[in-house]
Amino acid sequence: MADITVRPMTSDDADRVLAIYQAGLDAGNASFETTAPTWTAFDAAKLPDHRLVAVDADDTVLGWVAVSPTSSRAVYAGVVEHSVYVDPAAQGRGVARLLLDALIASTEAAGIWTIQSGIFPENTASLTLHQRAGFRVIGTRERVGRHHGRWRDVVLLERRSPVI
């Protein structure tokens, strides 16, 4: 992984970020969404200080992580929901863990005490990754939404900062 680094996401990364997002959606176990948003919508929904990309030695984006606020209420300012996506060709190389570790450092430095996520139970690789990164399962929301015509469960996970 010496050839993979993490840096802040910029608008120049938009095409690769959205292509990786769409590839994850196309795989069927990443999100209830089926189409990646426009860059304008993506940009508006994600907190600018906690958007990161993993890149190779040629600065090609291999994956990304970003957070959204869970609520506009001030009491929840330290709680975010994250997404992490890795190009299918780069999966299994530790890219997602590198991104999660960098996100944890970024959010903790900003005083964010909880990162949460909802993951389909069939996405066992993501569940394992998150648990190894310090996330714990809160519970399962059963039949919470329809995806491609069928009801899907979502496992809720969170990581509470031990330093905030």
C-alpha cells in the first residue's frame, strides 16, 4: 500500500468519484440509490472538510469516503453518516481501510464524536471492514426500504470516538 495515499477530494476528482460511486451502486449491495447524483448534488450533500480520496502513484482515484450531517439540529453537530466506495479493480488492497482510518482522524480532529452508517447485511465485506475499524452494530432495521423491487434490511453501525 506504499503506492496508495489519501488526500482531500477536489472537484477535479468528480468524474472518477461519481464513476466509482455508480460502480458500487451497480453491484447492488451498496445503497438504496440506483444512480449516482450529479457532482452539484454530491457536493451540496457532503461536508467539505471530510471528503477524501485514495490515489495511486499516478494520482488516479481508487476510492473515496465522505460524510453528511445526520441532522441540522445543533445537538447533532458531532454526528455524521459516512459513505466509502472503492473502484472494483482496487478492492481487496486495503483502500477502504486506509480511507476509513483517514476519515476517523479527520472527524476526530474536528470534534465529531460519532460516525454512523447503514449497510445491507449481504455486504459482508463492508460489515467486516467497519467492525475492524472500530464500528459496532447497533441493530438491524428490517424491511426498511425497497430496492430493485424487493424489501431490504439495513444494519446500523456506529463508531464513537474514544477521544472526544
